[in-house]
Amino acid sequence: MELDDFQTRFAKVLLRHRLLLRLNQEELAEKAGLHRTHVSILERKRQVPSMIAVLKIASAIGVTLTELFREVESDQRPGEEPPAIPKGRPPKDQGTQVGRRKADPKKRGVSPKQR
């Protein structure tokens, strides 16, 4: 297996497990003792994971190194697929916007002095 292929496969396995566990990158990073950006970098195939990072990730997702590497090396489709990733940002909770008024589109970009 080429290094680029390993990197791609590891990223897919990492993302799949994170989504199956319904964790965001920050939550997985906290469980693994890594920084959130490190998880992001690995998922985006920007860096080859170190053995320490692989060990921490395996522990955080509840698998052994053997199971994790077996899945990375496997050409078979996984038995269980994660839920689809919702597009865009989650909707804002309307209850937290206490005291905020809706912007008047006529006054957008106009300072109080210009009105």
C-alpha cells in the first residue's frame, strides 16, 4: 500500500467512525487527547498520522490497533454506514436571541448619522 493510499483510507475510516459515534471533531479530539485541528488535518488527508495519534484515536473510538489497521487495509465496503453529514451550518436557536431586533433591510449599511 502506498503512503498516499494509506492516508486516504485512514482519513475515510476516521471520519466514518467519528460519524458513527456521533462525535464532532472537537469531541473526538478531546477523547483522544489530541487537538481539534489535528483531527481535522488527518480527516482532510493533510498529514500522515503518527503512531501515537493512531493509538490515541483507536482507543478513543473503542477499537484495537489491529481492528483499525484491518479496516484501513480492507477493500471491502463497511457493514454499517454513518449517517449523512448535514449540509451547511445548523440552524440558530431562536430562544437565545433575546433582546435582538430583526435588522431593517432599508437601514442596512447606513450609520445613525446618515439616517
